[in-house]
Amino acid sequence: MNPEIITADHLDAAIRMVEDADLVKFLYHIFSGDTLHKYLSGRGGRGRHHGWANGLAFHSVKATILASQIVDHYISIGFDVNKDIVIAGVLLHDIGKIECYEYNDDGTKITYTKANQLFHHIPIGYGIVLMAANEFRKDRNLNEDTLDHLLHIILSHHGKKAWSSPVIPQTLEAYIVHSIEMMDGYVESYSRGKIPDRIY
């Protein structure tokens, strides 16, 4: 596998899949400055799925294509699924990983940060998005139910409490994001010759 490098343009295209104008503005608010740099350069893991530089963005941005296709399928057969929430949830589900890994100068050795050891990427991601929302809402609109739904997706995307999720998915959108996360992680691991019993 020779993965494509995910750039800010790819992320922009994924964000533009969202139709809610306020949510689009919020996503651009989050994906800016140092957060954008860390997201595009970060790894999806240390030894598990998408564990290369740019792997975090590759996993999250490329999975939005799968998310769009899955949601379109279920909408076409009559299910009520919020596509904007699913796309935004896929983009944000692992954002906490931007604060979880440290690298040596040539990027070959990865260690866990103190933040990761103390908190884990799921609550870190919850905090990143909540703080960004509090700042964003000082002078712009963001629907409270939308924010709650995104925060729930971040907290539940591992699917089980035994797999480090503080809560399990309580909405159809959250379950779809969890399923996409699992599928994408397993497929990437399998492509490297690893048959994982779990990706977390």
C-alpha cells in the first residue's frame, strides 16, 4: 500500500460535503492553525491502524467517502440519517490523537505523551471540540443538539466501554461512525499483513 498524502485541499473537500453552513464554519474553525498542522502530520496510532505520519488525516478524510456512500444507501431505502453529522463525526472522531504522540527528530520513534497516558485520545478529543465550540459560539451560531451529537460520537466511537469508550453509541449516526472506524482500521491493518483481533 502506498497511501496518498492528504493535504488541506483534501480536508477542504471533505468539509464541503457538509451542507449545514454553521457546521461548515465550525469545522473550519477547528481545522485551523496548529490544530490543522497536527491533524495533517499526525499518526493514526503508534502500533495499530494508520500508524504513519499523515495517517490520522488519511484515515479520517478518506473514510468520509465511505461514510457518504453508506449514508446515501440508507437514505435511499428509507432510513432517516443525518449525513452532516456522520461526515463531521468521521472527521472529528480521532482529533484527540493530535495530542497523544511525540516523535524523535527523524520521526522514526513514537512515544506516548503525558496527556495520552493520563487521559486517552477520546476525552482529549471531547475537550478539543468542546473548547473550540465555546470559543466559536461567542459570536457565531452552532446548534446545541448538533454539538451534543458530535461530542457523543467522539465519546462513543470505539463502540464499547471495554474498548475505552466512556459511552456506547446511542444514535444511528454514532453507530455508523463507529462501524466505519472499525472497518477502515481493520482493512488498513489487514493490508499490512496483520490480522488484528481488535484495532484498539
